[in-house]
Amino acid sequence: MQYTKLGNSGIEISRLCLGCMSFGDPASRMHAWTLDPAKSKEIIKHALDLGINFFDTANCYSAGTSEEYLGRAIRNNVARDKVVLASKVYFNEGNLSKTAIEREIDGTLRRLGTDYLDLYIIHRFDYGTPVEETMAALHGLVKAGKVRALGASAMYGYQFYTMQLAARDNGWTPFVSMQDHYNPLYREDERELIPVCRQMNVALTPYSPLAAGRVARADWSADTLRSRTDKVAQGKYDSTEEADKAIAARVNELAGKYGATMTQITLAWHFAKGVSAPIIGATKTKYLDDAVGAFDVPLTAEDVAYIDEPYQPHKIVGAL
């Protein structure tokens, strides 16, 4: 496993983050393919054994049961100070208002079974709450010791810049990470958001780094419960299938060239692009073993350019 610092925070993270949307009670009706506590624990334990110390969840994942399953598995397998726990806030009553943020952090900490969170991420930009109110409330959590560092997710570059300026101008805690939508099939954030992050030394921790499997397997679709029922992923990628298949084909070609898997080529592409830690979801331990192999792929600048060349502009997916 490789490790890096989370932006300017000084927090050391593994360069693979385990996304925990795959864990939770399917009765919550968020996803039909989430794993029960025992299977979730198995995946989390295997991640720890591989050296992964960075885990990402959210208050809205499976009605909070993702946080519960993650917290239980961590308590049973590793000391709290050996892991970096991240969760998110926005898709809840009040979005990013002061009242909502202060309420939701307490619920997250209770479900995780911890008295602090390493990274608290705003899940989206809130058009209905003044930026200053949000940033002041988040800063208050840091001052209170409930949160070590702050992150943001999926928004426009100008929105992120505005929030960072509010923090700077008022002496509040700035964001140290950006969890944006980014992969070889969706690169719209290269226009503005990613340059802003680089300017501010904000770590990139993208979600959907494998485009829901579209750049991890030779066939565009797979006959799995998730592939059949994940309407969100279908909405993200299937409308541009014909154009994007050319990119996936090049990833597959390079996998053959290097004797690697498509997953490994795609994750190596992320590392070559300066990503700190792509967030990978896994419902089987073998998927984590596959992902770790990306560190051994010697992808060149020419390879990256070859993957990038067929890309066509896409509609914005992620930022609201």
C-alpha cells in the first residue's frame, strides 16, 4: 500500500479509499445490493489487512446503516487512531444549515460509535444556505473537536472557490479534500474544479473512479444485481455509451499490453492524473486485491494521452 497526506491536513491516508455505500440494510430501499453486517465486516477487515486505512461513508447511505456497519467493523478490528473515517452531510433535512450540520454530525458520530470524525465532507453545494453560515458551522465542529478536517464533494469550481474564500477571509477551517465525479469517461472537472483544487493543494479523492465498472471490464454491462438495479449508474453513463466505449476499449488494450486488469489500468490513470486516493466500492474481497495491483502498473504519459484522446465533452453529472 502507498500513503500520502490529505491535502494540507497532515492526516496520512492510504492511496486507496474504501467507499462504504456498498454496506447497509437493503430494507432502507436505497440500494438492493448492499451487504449485511457480516459481509461488510469481511470486506472492511480485508481492506485493513491490505493496508487501507481510509474509509468513506455518508449519513444518507442506507438510512445510516452504512455508518453503523462501518463503525462496528472498525471497533472489532483496529484501534480507532489507526484509521481515517470520513462521512458526509447534505442529503438531510436542512441541507447545510447550521442547525442541520450540528444535528447531523452527532447522528453520524453516534452511528459510527466514535467521538470524532477525521474528515467531514459536504455532499453537495447548498443553494439555500449562505456560504458563511455553512463554513462557520463546519469550523465550529473542528473547534469543538468533533471533526479533524473538512472536505467537499461534487460542485462547480466557482462554488468551491467561493467557500474557500469565505473560510480564508474569516479565519475559518478550509477544505482539504474534494470528492468529485472523475474517471476516464467523465473528465468535466478538469476544466475548472480540479485546477482550483491544485492551486489550493486540495487532495482529490474522486468517487466512481471506475465509472461503475464501465472501465473495469471488457463488456459495458454486467449481469449482476447491482448492474441490473443501479439506476443512478445507468443515468450517469449509459446515455454516452457509444462514444465512451472507445475509451474503455483503449483501457482494455493497455491492460493486455501490461498484463494487468482494466481496473488496475484505470486506477493507475488516476494516480498519473495526480489523484490522492480514488474511492473504490467493493462487494467481494477479490476486487480489493485487484485494485491494489494498480500500484505496480508503469503507466506512461503516452498511455494516459492514449486513453484521453477519444474523450468528448459530457453533460455535467454530479454538481447540482
